[in-house]
Amino acid sequence: MQLPKVNIPPYLRNKYIISFVVFIVWLGFFDANNLLHKYKLSRRIAELEQQKEHYIVEIEQNQRKLHEIQENAESLEKFAREQYLMKKKNEDIFVIIEK
């Protein structure tokens, strides 16, 4: 009894190509630094960079407010009244909450 001949293309019989394909599959799916992990990390990096830009803008705004408060006594009084609900001795405070 003779087994039928199977036509396997020569490039599939090459041991270097087979080992290269196995290597690529291993790196793509089974390695600790696989493609999915790298994709998640790149998304996380992009998200953190957006947060960084947001905080840089917020820091600049706060520095401008701080400079304004330090330079002007009226600004300091206004800030204290609005943020910390401070008042003079003979004043009443009415807090209005808008919804």
C-alpha cells in the first residue's frame, strides 16, 4: 500500500521560514510582551499624556490666580470670601446654590 503524494510548496518545507513563522506567532501571542500588551500600554501612554497636558494647563491657571492674589489685596479678599466663605464681623453670608 502506497501513501498518496502530497504536494507541499517548497517555501513551506524550508526550515528557516517555518522557524520564522513560529517565532512571529510566539512574539505576537504568547510572549510576556505580546502585541496586545503593547497596544494596551500605548493606549495608556496616550491617556496619561492627555492628563499631563490637562494638568499643565491647570497649573498655569492656578499660577496666574496665585500671582493675581499676591499682587492685589482686593483680589485676596474676593478669593477668601468666595472660596472660604470668610466675612467681616458685621456681615451676614448668604450662600446661593444654583442647580
